[in-house]
Amino acid sequence: MIAFTLFFAACGNSKKDSNATLTEKKTTLAKLKNDKSKTEAEIKKLEEELTKIDTAAGNMSKVKLVAIKPVGIQDFNHYIDLQGKVDAENISYVSPSGMGGQVKAIYVKEGQYVKKGQLLLRLDDAIARQSVSAARQGLDVLRTQLSYSKDIYQRQKNLWEKGIGSEMQLITAKNNVESLENQLKSAQQNVQVSVVSANTSNVYSNVSGVADVVSIHTGEMFAPGSQQLKIVNTSSLKVVSNVPENYISRMKTGTPVVIDIPDVSMKLNSKLSRISQSIDLTQRGFIAEAKIPYNASLKPNQTAIMKILDYSAANAVVIPVNVVQTDEAGKYVYVLQKLSNSKTIAKKKAINIGEVYGDIVEVKTGLAAGEQLITEGYQNLYEGQLIGTGVN
């Protein structure tokens, strides 16, 4: 009986606790629903207020803003841009006309202006002068012998005319004179050769210009082929560049050239004056030259950009190269198209392009002058998309 009584008492207490928990949860749920209703009402109210402030918000969210520019017509030029250098037409590396020798005196300094024929160096000429002296002495001896032989011949001839002496003596005397005359001519030529050889000890400038390099000192040897003396004449200048061999069919003498010398901010128009006739085996290119006028600010070996015109098209359709896009069908651009309801949409146009130079490209087909090309905001457009003019 006691156990039965305790069991019923416990069941009664558990039922009371369960009822209390259920009531608490129902109260919490009712409160949350009430809070939700208030939050939804506030959200709806804010949306209505925003709609009133911006009535066009719903419509404009579907329009993509773009920038447009009319397609124009202009002359299109394509250039081959090459790095070159300024050079002088007249650059002379002075060398001795003879075998060279030891330098005894120097009469020029670097940076000095010299004239054609001006004495630059004097080499050791002691041996050459001795040869000249010996040749002249030998010449004097022959002249004395010739004079003596002529006197004997004349005497022998006079005696022969008087019937005195023999014909053999006369012929011998005549042969002696002729032999000495021939020896005298040879000796005279030897003297001239010796004088010329001696004069090679004097080194002269063969052009007028500035002594750009004087890297020789007294006592050093100066020999043919050395580059110790360099005379530069800048009165006639040119730009020289090495052109890759694959361009050889695209240029010829007389081709227009634009020359840019960045160091002095100078641009010049010229023409190709020379194209080499052989390909360099090492660089796989050929030399192209264009003459430019004299300018005091230009120096040989100065960097120059040579822009050689290799293609030109008059009245071409030209657009910015960055607006051209590519898909599996080829190249295309977007243009603005107006509908009958005054709305504007993006229209996709397939194009064929030609040459590209810098930031512009020539359009062969697909575009016409006056069409409104989309130049900004063209990314991620699609055919027929509503667009508005402006900057995206």
C-alpha cells in the first residue's frame, strides 16, 4: 500500500511539470511570431519608401551603361618599328700610307677640328731619310759618269769623222752613254720612291672633321689597320638599323621612314637611302639606312627609332584595337542600335580586320562610317541587351 501511494504521488508531480513547460514554449513562440510580423512590416515599409525615392530603379537595373563613338574614316599607315643609331656619312680611321713606325710627334688632340690634308702625326723617318740621301748620292755619281761618257763619245765621233779611230770604238762609246742614261732614269725613279717612302712618316687627315678618337702616344707604334685615330665629319648624317630578314620583301630604296630620336625629342621624315644586298649570317638581318640633315645636337651612335612604312591604306575604317573581341566564329564588335520604341540595344557585328599598329586596327569589312561603336562597357554584353549611353 505504501509503495502504491508513492507511485501515484510521483505521477501527479510529473504531469504538473510537463504542463508548465508546454505553456512556456507556447508563450515564447507567440512572442517570436509577433516580432516577425513587426520586422516584415518594417521591411515592406522601407521598400515602399525606396521605390518612391527612385521610381526608375526597377527599370534601370536591366539597362547596361556604355560609351559610344562614331566609326570614322582616315588614312591608315603601318610601320615596322626598329631600333637603330645615328651615324656619320664620313668617318675616317686614319692609318699610315706606308709600313708605319714609331710615333715621334703628335699634332692633334681629341675634340679638335682638323681639315683635310692637315698633319696629324710624325713617325720615325731616320732610315727613310738615309735611303733618300744614298739614292741622291748614287744619282749624282751617275750624272758625273754620264757627262764623262758623253764627252768621250763626242771626241770619238769627231775623230771618226776625220777618219781616225775605229768604228768599234765609236759604237762602244755610244753604248756607254745610252747605258748610263738608262741607269740615270732608274736612279731618278729610286730617288722619287725613297722620297715618297720618307714622306709616309707624316700622317695626314684624309677628311675634314673632329678628331673623335686620339688613342696614340709618343713612342708607340702606329701601324696600318689600327683604329687609334678617328676623324668624324657630322655634316652629313644618317640613321642605320639592322632589319630582320623576313621584312626584306616589304621595303625598297625610297620607302618613307619616320625617325624618332628620343634623347633630343626629335622626329624627322626621311626615305631609305640604302639597303644592303646581303644577309648577315650572325644576326640574320640586313642593313637599312636613311639620311637625315645635320643637327648640332645629334651625335654618332646616338639611339634612334626607325619607323619604316610597309603598308598604307587611304580612307580606311579604323577603330581602337581593344574593342575587338573574339569568339568561335571570329572577330566581332558591338554597336548601338535604336529600336522603333526609342530604346537602344547592343548589336553584335562580325568584322574582318587588317593590319594593327599601336592601339588602332584597320577594319576591312563589317563596319561602316557613322555607326555608333561601343567603346566602353562592351565587356559581357549580349546581342539585344538594353543599353544606355554613359560611362559604365
